[in-house]
Amino acid sequence: MSLEHAILGFLNYHPYSGYDLKKIFDTSIRHFWPADQSQIYRTLARLEENGLAEMERIPQEDRPDRKVYHITETGRAELLRWISGPPPLGEPRSAPLIQVFFSGQLSDEKILAKFEGYAAIMRAILSQYDQVPAQIGPFQQEIPSPREHFFWMLTLENGLANLRANLQWAESVIERIKSGQVPKE
Amino acid sequence: MSLEHAILGFLNYHPYSGYDLKKIFDTSIRHFWPADQSQIYRTLARLEENGLAEMERIPQEDRPDRKVYHITETGRAELLRWISGPPPLGEPRSAPLIQVFFSGQLSDEKILAKFEGYAAIMRAILSQYDQVPAQIGPFQQEIPSPREHFFWMLTLENGLANLRANLQWAESVIERIKSGQVPKE
DNA sequence: AATCGATATATGATTAATCATATATAAACA
DNA sequence: TGTTTATATATGATTAATCATATATCGATT
């Protein structure tokens, strides 16, 4: 359901094709909701079936017609209903924490390497975040009013806050490993 | 794949039935990897098919036989291989952030209510975390050696760190809304 | 000359996870 | 007396998401 509403959110700004939407996703909300190309197309078809969007076929020569989707009044109402509603919390899932849970099986050196690798990944992702705002460029005219831009930045802030929390956690674990605070048995 | 390895991790401590494992999941790693009962049973069957676990049928009267699963040498090797390997990072997914991204559509009052609701949920979950260590009771003899307990606590710490980061983020947004820092258009 | 990337949509196959429901009995509880 | 809880496993149906692949053409690069 989340992808449906994310697409409705963008169609509420402007009519787009599936191809457009894939690029928009990759340059805006990818950091908290990546979307597969095939899933976008299928979801657009479902939105049309359910009367939340309408398709306009734009003929082209030498390549497939563009199918541009417009949000309907029903779609706009559904979008607002959903945004106003309670936060759609999903179950938390972190496969790396499964590794951590069972890491007692490993030697202290391997555990240290594991957490240093984890910290390195967090730092690498953190450094990518700096570049994200620059990527919005291509869509600057269509999407972000100052108000919209504010909320977009809040999602980046949230991602950064979580990354920093994870990095600090990993660093504190590294310190404890180095100072011999991991029980031997 | 993650569930397979989590189950292998527990079977490596001790042989268990699917019924046992469901209770163990719910009192230990539920906060970062919840598992459905039916999925546990199907995954156990697959572990056996693949030679990573062996099933021992324990007859009972008046109720279904227990099917207790023992990890095999292959299973133990696979578990160690996986734990030693790179962190299995998944794509981040946060449906609440989709709401945030499109919240510019709402009035400032509704936005304030939304973030206050979000902060309230974070606080409620935080208070639940205090009780988690008490729930391990029933399995104290079988699972946690001091070393294992240390890593189990690390997963709790990580969950807490992320919750606090999210709560602080929500609180900082609330302050900005109250002090009129949200652009009007 | 051949490959690659951009434009554009589409479908088949598979996986992981969820939800609902089924069977069967005993003990405890209201 | 009837309901719930605990014990124990199992399957069918569905959803969301991923992966692979197909079609078709142009322009740019190697």
C-alpha cells in the first residue's frame, strides 16, 4: 500500500509516466523507499483500475507511447486520508542484528573486524547523504516548493540521525571489544 | 535467508521444535526480526531438505508428536560462514517517512498532531524496551552464557539508540513547527 | 562495426512474509 | 457449562517486492 500512496503523492504534484516516476523515486525517496521499475508499472495499472488515477496515452514515433497518469479526485482524497492517518509502522527488520545476536560464536578478532566493517559502511553511506540534495536538480521546477522542500529535508535528517546512531553504537562496541569487555564465555 | 540463519543460530545452542522456536523468537529477537509461526515451520522443513538440520520425531499421546530439529555439521558450518560474512544490509524501508515527505499537503495543526503522535509512539515503544530483558527468563538455562548475553544486549542497545534518535528527531520537528519555521508555501 | 545508454512499457517467475484456518486434546477459568 | 489458553503441526491463499527478460529505436561512444 505504501508504494501506491507514494506514487499518488507525486501524481498530486504533476502527471507523470512510469518512466518519469522511476527517475523521481531514485532521486528523492530512494533512501527510505526504493522502488523497482516493474513494480511501479504494475502499481500504476492498479491505481487506474481502482479509479485513483487516469491514464493519458501520448503517441510517439519510434518508441513506445508514453502513458501519463493523472491523479483523480478520488485519488487525491485517498492520498489526503492516508497522509492524515496514523503512521504506518512496519515491523522492524535488521538482518545485521541477527549476525550480532549470534556473534558470540566468533573469535574476538573476527568480531572486531565485523564491527569495524559495519562502521565503515555506515561512514560510507553517511558521506553519500551529503550528495543527495544535489540530485534533486532535474526536478526542481516541478516538485519542491519551499514547503515541500522542508519536508523532503526532514526525511534526509531522519536518515542521517539513524545512521549516526548506528555508527556511534558500532564505535562504542569497538571500544568495548578493544578494552576487553567482551565476556570470554 | 535471514530467518534460516536465525533458526540455525538457535538450533546451534540446543535442539528445538518449531513450537519452541516461536516462543524463543518472541522473547529474544522479536524486536529486530519478528517471525510468523507458519514461516518457522516451513523454514524448518527447508533446513531439513537442505541437510542443515535433522528432524527427530518425539511421540506424544493426545497431541501431535513433537518434531525436534538438530543442527547438522553442514548446518553449523553454514551458520559460521554466514555470521563471519559481510553484514546482510537490506534496503531501508520506512512508510512513515513517505507520509512525512508529502506532509506539506496538510495544515500546520495536523502536521503538529502527526509528529506528536509519532513521538508518543516512540516513547511507548521505548518504555516497552525496559521490560524486554525480563522476558528472557524462561530460556535462561539454555541460551545465554555471559558471552551470548553480551551480544543479545548489544541488539537491545541498537534498538534503543535508533528509537532515541527517532524521538529526538520528532521532538526537534515539533519545536520547529511550534516556532513557525515551516514554510507556508 | 559493435556496444552501450537513454527512452518507454511489459510480463513471467520466484521469494519472503503475512493471514486465515484446520486438526486435536487437556486443563484452567468464569 | 462454555470459553479460553496451552500444547503441537500444517496448509492454502494472498501480497509486496525482486529478478530476469522482452520489445524497439536512436545517438554516442569504443
